[in-house]
Amino acid sequence: MIEESASPPDYGLEQPLAPRRTRLEEFWLLFRQNRLAIMGLIIFILFFCIAFTGLLLTSGSDPVFDPSLVRLQEKLRAPFSKPHLETLRPNEIPTLGIYLLGTDDLGRDVFSRMLQGAWVSLTVGFVAVGISVIIGIFMGGIAGYFGQRHIRLDQVLVTCLLSAGAALVFFNQAKWGAVLLVLGHAYIFYLLLMRLIAVRKIPPKRFELLHLDTISIDTLIMRLVDIMLCFPSFFLILTVVALLPASIYNIMIVIGLTSWMGTTRFVRAEFLSLREQDFVAAARALGVDNFRIIFRHMMPNAIAPVLVSATIGIATAILTEAGLSFLGFGVPPPHATWGNILSDGKNFIFDAPWLTFVPGFSILVVVLAFNLFGEGLRDVLNPKLRERH
């Protein structure tokens, strides 16, 4: 009699063939294979540390490095040159004992101004991109999820009434503007009241024309994107900035309001693909509301291309701010930016070339680092491009 074995032999088939990794570990394993992207990440971290340190050292009533201190007797000093101590007051002596990056035509320390300009460039880049990403996610999400719905004629008319009323109030025609605003809000209140009274109510025949469908939401938003893309972005920003008071906040807002189109297209394309997936259909079948479907189930799956677009957009915003400051339409004095340092040095390109090379090379390195980092993110987050590295 053959005795049966107590337990079947274990061939290890139930053991995982490869060690399990988290999503973050897999992301880092793929990302570190791209050496250019790693270099861009290192430069980005270094730039952030320098900018934050510059904010601490150049701000306040008694800064460690004063970027606005004028020393006319020390103008156009070369980098690493020592100050003439006999001609300077104690508070005018540079903190490091030398002019590390030289001085400009007013004797201001270029190193101090570069430190302050780093924080200004970083702030403009992140805030402007933050504004554009928020607008792009909102517009793209609406176009991708609610795009098939149509806008009624009365909704178009109410929007025109409110816009015209706000414009009249802005142009000091408060009487007629207030009338249009009251009419528009009264009609909105009427629609909300009718929705509370009855969910579905057939409109009277005399109002049937106002309830006609005009254009789909997706068509309206995408045609607006096309119109915005028809204008050269830099010249549009230049025109708007020239009409507004000079301010760092206006620069950030204008750059953000004119650079949301790419994010809108990315989010719309992702939403059009995701809304047909099984998990979205299952969420609808369970009665989950649209707000939760969009922000809990769809947005995390659509955020990858937005991150890539935002990273590259920071470089574009920094370059745009530098161009505006170079032309004299950027951040006003006494704030120092890399663009106006470059602009100050264009008249002394042969006598003081460091005024051109230092900010120009800094802009080149930082913008290149953000672009390399963004390209690395794109390759890692897109499975079709992973085999390239």
C-alpha cells in the first residue's frame, strides 16, 4: 500500500516572482534612469533653496544683503573685487568683504540683487502657473464631463446682461449698470425658485424661444481656447501689462490668465477618455454625485499630464517675466529681478559684461532645469515612453 504524502510539495508557485514595489518606488526607479531629469531636479532644489535663502537675507528693515544700497563711488566694479574701504561708510561695506558678482552702474551689489531676483522669479513662476492650472482644470473638467450638455438661450442672455452691467459699472455708468445687474439676478432667482417648486415644468409657449438649446458646453469652451491661442501670448501679456499699474501681483495674474489653454486641453482629453471607463459607470450606477465622481475618481487619474504641463509652465512663466522686466514692463523698482538686472547691463555690455552674463546664464540654467525635469516626468508618467530610457 502506497502511503499518500501528508502535504503536496511546495514549488514556490504562490510566491511573488518579483518584490512588490509601491507606486512611488516604481516612479523613482524609472525616474532616476533619466540622468538629465535628475540633473534638472537637483538644480530645481538648489534654486529653491537659494531663492528662499535670498528672501531671508534681503528682506526686512536691516537686511544682511541690501540689494538697493547705492554706492556711486563703487560703480561697475568687477566680480571678486575688493571695496575701497576709505571711501565707504561702515554700513556700505559689503557683507562678504568683496563684491562677489561685481556692482552695477549705481554701485549696487549684483550678488544681493541676484538673491532677491531669485525669489521674485520663483514666486512669479509658481503663482502664475498655479492660477493657470486652477483655471485649466476647471475649464477642462467642465468641457470633458459636461461637454455634451447644451446652453439655453436664456442663459446666454442672462450672461450678457450681467457682463454688460458689470462693464457699465466699471466705466462709471453705475445707474444703467445697476439696472442690468438687477434684471440678471432677478431672472436667476426666478429660475432657482421654479426649480425648487417643480423639478420638471413645461415653460409657457411665449417663453419657449428662451428655452431653446444654442451651443454645447464643450464647443463653447474649446472655441474660447482656440481664440485665446490665436493671439501671440507674449504680445497679449505685453499689451495688458502696459494698461495696468506696474505691480508684481499684476504680472503674476496676467501671466496666469493667459496660459491656461494647454492645461484645459490636457484635462479635457483625459476626462473624455475616463468618463467612458467602467469605474465611472459603476459610480454613476451607485448614485454617486457628479462632484465626487470628478474629484474623487476622475481627477487623480487625469492629473499626470497636468503636472508635466505645470512644471514646464513654470519655466515659461519665469522666462516671460524676465522678458517683461527686460523691456521695462515687469516688476517695478525697488524689487530686483533677473530681467531688469539684464536690462541694466545692456548699456555696459563691453565695459561690464558680468551685468549681462550673470543674469542671462542664471535664466538659461533655471529654465533648462525645469524643462529637463518636466520632460523626465512626462517620460515616467506616460507608459508608452518608458522604453526610451
